[in-house]
Amino acid sequence: MSKAALQDDQAPTLNVPFFWPVQLAADMVKQGLDLAARNVRFVAEEERLHGGLEPRLATGHSNRLRLRTLTLCDYSAAGASGTPTLVIAPYAGHTSMIADYHDGQSLMQTLRANGADHLFLTNWHSASADMKDLEVDQYLAELFVCIDDLGGRVNLVGLCQGGWMAAMLAARYPARVASLVLAGAPVDTHAGNGPLLRMVRETPLAFYEELVASGGGLMRGALMLAGWKNMHPGKHYVLEHIDLYEHIDDPVWLAKTEAFERWYESTLDLPGRWYLQVIDQLFKRNLLARGEYVALGRKLDVGAIACPLYLLAGDRDDITPDEQAMATARLVGTPKHAIRTRIVPGGHIGLFMGARTLKEAWPAIAAWVASQDAHPRRPGRG
């Protein structure tokens, strides 16, 4: 046998046991590099999800008015007419993106596609240092400017904190409101026994005053976000990070998560005086439900609300429990036959951007709102 043949016969292959450790080492190096790359993607995505994504409204619109506290966004379909529908987004430390969350999963898109097509949204501004002493009255006044600019009479859709502001406007100016939709909205804040009610009852006002003082006269959105997370610490401080690591290579999962965190992790600062007024007068003393809340110079009587009313609640809502959301029905002056109620499966934010609720509940609500044009009324002085 020639030397060359011998060398060929003896040429090692990766199947020879001598080379198994070599292959194992190579595999370990590759796995290590893959793991390192995965870890880098994980860290980068963590940074994006927790403050690295800018909130944005999902649907094209124009800005009709820019006021100090909000921008009035116009979502109306081409040629839309009839009574305008004004959606008052929550003003509770997050942006108005919750009402226009994602293309194909948007309350604004759902309302417009189902009859409420003369449509507007409050896009709240974060409070700056010079706004720290603004009160609820200033926000109600600018909402009234929006109503006036839209012709003087609107359908109001109030979401969460936007709901009690909508109820205040309807009580203060009943002739200006053609219909009222309240979704997850606290009016009688002492109804039920949810965790938020218990927390506010058990925490002295001085604690909230200290929070505002620490924010230089503002209630910082970052502090509020920490408070919401602490209601479910295991989910926010452990499980969500495990979920991210497990799905770091799943683009569909990441896209959905980024859409949510674009809203959830982006916070707004609130005027300290506004915040303390809400905590004390609405949540601690329940003055609106008791008929003792004074707004824009007059004591508000929720019983003055006589327009058609639609109440929407979630059966697992731990912010505004369903019994609290439904309690409004017994306070208003609306005839019982003109009150609609619906309790849907799910929690709080799912009322406004949950795919199931947007598909199953809101189309009927939009059609109900649109039907109010069949009974037009002229705005009065109220």
C-alpha cells in the first residue's frame, strides 16, 4: 500500500471517537455564542419594552384643537355628519393610546366602523411644572370648549377616569349631552369592595400629599405605574421577564408585547392639585355620588343626567369592579328603559382594547350611540 493510500485510509472523520471531544467543544462554542446572542437580544428588548418605545395612536387622524391639557383628535370618516361622538380617554397616568391601541384592535376604529363615524378623541398632555396647580375645573372647562367647538351637543364616551369627567359634564350641562357611555367608570366610588377602594380608604391623604411633594408638585406617572404593578407584583416583576426570555425569538409575540408596552410603560404626569382633589373628594369622600361635588361654580346633581345611558363593565375588573361601574344606574335621572348595561368577561383595560370586547361588545354600543340621532334635541343653556 502506498504512503498516500495509507494516509487516505487513515484520514480521520468526525465519526471517529477520537474527534468526539473536538466536535463537542465546537458544539458548545456554537451553543455559547447562540446563548450569548439570545441574551443580548433579551437585554435589548427589555430596554425597548421598559421606556424605550414611544406611544403612538394607531389610526390616521387630524388635530382639530390643541389646548393646554389636551389635543382634540378628529377621527371622522369622510362626509360624516350627525351628532359628534367624543371619546374621553382615561387621564390616570397613561396616554390616550389605550383608545386607539393597534391597527385592527382599536376602539376608535371599532366605533367608526359601526356607525359612530363623526368621531373625536381627547389626547391628554403630560402635565408640565407650570401645570401643577391645575384643578379638575380646568380640565372640565377645556372639555366644554371641545363640546362647544363640535357644535354644542355630543355623544360622550367616557373610559375609566374619563368616565367620571363625562358624568360631571353631563350633570353640569345635561342639554349638551345626547347620550352617555361609561366604560369601567367610577361615579359612586364607594360601591363594591375592590382593591383600589380598599387602598384609598386605608391610606391617609398625607401619603398622597408626600408623593406629590416628591414630584415637585406633580403626581409622577412613573410612581403611579409602580403602584399599579405592585397590585400584581409576581406578574410584573417576575413572570413578564420569563415570558420575554421564552419568546425572544417569536416575532408575533414580540409585536403584540411591544404594542402593549408602548402604552403601558409610557406614563403621563398629573397636576398635583388635580390628583389630590380626585383622591380626596371623589375616592375618599365620594362627593360626586352624594351630590356634593362642586364643579364650574355649581353643585353637581348626577340625577340631572337624563340622556340615554350605556354602562359597560368587566367581571374581573380590579380597578372599577362591575358593581361599582353599574351603581351609576341608580344615581341618574335617565328613565330605566333608556339605560343599557353589559358586563363582559375580563379585566379593566380589556374593556377598552381587548380584542374580544372590541369584537363582541363595542359594535353594538357604537350602533346604539349612532341611533340617538333619531331623537335630536337642541342644546339649552345647561
